[in-house]
Amino acid sequence: MLNALSPPATRRAALYAALITCLGHSPLARALARKTLEFPRDHGAHPDFRIEWWYLTGCLNTAAGAASHGFQVTFFRSRVPSTQHLRSQLAAKQLVFAHAAVTDVRSGKLWHDQRIARSSGLPPGANAVDVAATGTQTTSVVLKDWSLQRQGDRLQARASAENFDLHLDLQATQQLLLQGDQGLSRKGPQPDQASYYYSQPQLQVAGSVGVKGVQHTILTGSSAWLDHEWSQQMLHPSAVGWDWIGINLLDGGALTAFRLRTQDGAALWSGGSYRGQGASRSFNPGEVAFTAGRTWQSPLSRAMYPVEWTVQTPIGRFTVRAVIDPQELDSSSSTGAIYWEGLSELWDHDARLVGRGYLEMTGYAAPLRLNMDAP
């Protein structure tokens, strides 16, 4: 659902212009320096960086059953370089866009929606004409009636659409998990291909989820995962997409694994992390391997997605399986990408269920490139 702030073609062109140097290769990008992340400040937005996102996923227990629903709420912020010198509060200095989705396991369906709006770059409430804004002191992201807000160790997420709504209250149960080298996460062979990145796994979830007008109270045992990442440059020019998992382990641990792929399916870069009982570690490049298993073809995009993977990590070999196959999202009206993102289970080599979380796969419908030739 697009906000009518400017003609669609103009809005789309501005979005592409803002994102092309973020998701593609820019010769002007510089390597990020290792630094100590500071909180609560680094929970907030970093408007001088080109691209940033807050990514919230989870597995919900309701009266309909254990793990009856999955959800995703993701807010993106993109800096528009060409407007930074403008003084007008109407200037689109930042773009804010969001994706939200609910997986209804019993019906075997995914419901999703998307939004985009421009922002003057001022904090929420500071500019009366803004319907989208991001705060810099802690997590405070607003896109019309969608929002993600932090107060101490608690988060609130709100997203309503035609076929679903989410009212989520989340409570931290663990310390933040700094990805990579104390929060500096490499994403490719060049030092400028990196991000600042932390996770907050094992969030306790309360609230409600609605699907097609039927409301479900979220029950005890529901868990969520938050990623927050910001960067000047992400992808190597040879990368066409990535495969990623963020899994809350049933024993209270957390497992992250990812790889970036080239056109022929080879791994360009890989990484991840593990937090266990009292210990955590980051995975080095080459220590993670994804091997595709069963596939599913989307009837809409015709993309072929591996919905079952064998993932080899330094802590063991696992099988990742989609809970339901049709969890593809078409975000052509916002980020321009079609990707698969869905509730999945993690099984160990003895065929025991050891975790639940989300699997994300990009670049299967088309290479993850955004074009500058939008009308």
C-alpha cells in the first residue's frame, strides 16, 4: 500500500536512486571502522548511513495450536543523497518503507503488505507533514499507522493490513548478540562490504495476531528475533542474492548462518554466529555451507526456491525446513524485490527438532539489482 505523497513514477524513481548504491557496488564506499556500539543510541536510526533496517520475526503460539503463526515486520530507512542540502521540511531526505507478513500454518497461507513514504529526516512528531520518521536516540520508527518502538528492554510493533493485523509486545530475555567482530559484520571479500549488525534473539512475545478478521491471543512460549543493521555498502558486484537463517533454539540458544551467492549458485561469502549456554562465537568465512534440498516453485514469479537446506556450521550439521512452502513476498511496490521469507524449523543430525525461526532467500526470482531506468 503506497502513500500518495507524490506521483507513483516520481516516488519509485526516487526510491531506486536512493537504493542502487546501497545494494549494489559503489566505488566511493569506504571500509567501516571497528567501533564499540553504544546503547540505547545504536538502537536508533543512523541517518548518515545509506541503508538501515530493523527486522523482527517470530513464531507464535495461540489457541489454534503451538507454532500456529509466524510473523515478519521489517522497517527500512534509506538516505537520499541528492536532497540532503535542501532546507525545506517537505524535502525527501530519507525514505522509509516497511514489509509485514503473517504465516497462517493451519490454512497454509502467507498474508503480506508493504508501505513506503518519504521523510524529512526529523524525528517522529517533529514535522507535521511527515507520515514516516525514524528516531535517533533509540528505536522509534513510524510509517503512518505502522510502528516499532522501544522502551528499555521492551519493544512494541504494530502493523495492520486488509487481511491481517499484528499487535506485538516483546520483552528481552538475553543480552544483545553482536554479530561479526563485536558488531562489525563482513558481507564480502572487500573491506567496504560490511555492516554494523546486532541481534536480539529469544524475545518473549505477547499481544495478538489477527487473520481475515479472526483475532488470536498470543500465548506463553512465543518467541521472536530482532536484527538491526546499517551500512554504506552491502553487496559485492558479483553477488546476486543471499540465503540466511535466524533461529531461536529450543534450549535458549541462538543460531545465525548466511551466505551470499554468485550467479552460478556458488558461495561468495558466508558467516554467522552461535550463542549457547554461557558462550557465543562468530563463524569465519568458509565455515558455513548451505546445500539445497527439496525445492518449491512459485506459481506467481516462477522462481524455484530451496525450501529445505542442509546447513553445515562449526557447531554441527542441521536441516532447515520451511513450515509451509508458499511464503514468497512480492515487494515490487517498495524495495523492488521478490523474495522468500518464512517460518521454518531446525532439525539436528539425529532428526530432532532443535529450533524455530526464519529463513530468507533473495535473488531467486531475479538478481538482487535495482535499476535506474524507472520512469
